[in-house]
Amino acid sequence: MMSRMKELEAENARLRKMYIEEKLKAEIASEALQKKF
């Protein structure tokens, strides 16, 4: 049971990291677009 929890926590952390990276990329992209226009 504990190892399952650890697996889920690791997966959760990985997904959160991916989400944050995508969010940052989107923010950077929208800022770049705003500067062009």
C-alpha cells in the first residue's frame, strides 16, 4: 500500500512539473506575441 502511494506521489509530481512547464511556455509565447503587435 505504501509503495503505491509513493508511486502516485511521484506521478503527481511529474505531472505537476509538466503542467507548470507548459504553462510557462504558454505565458512566454503570449508575451512574445504581444510584443510583436
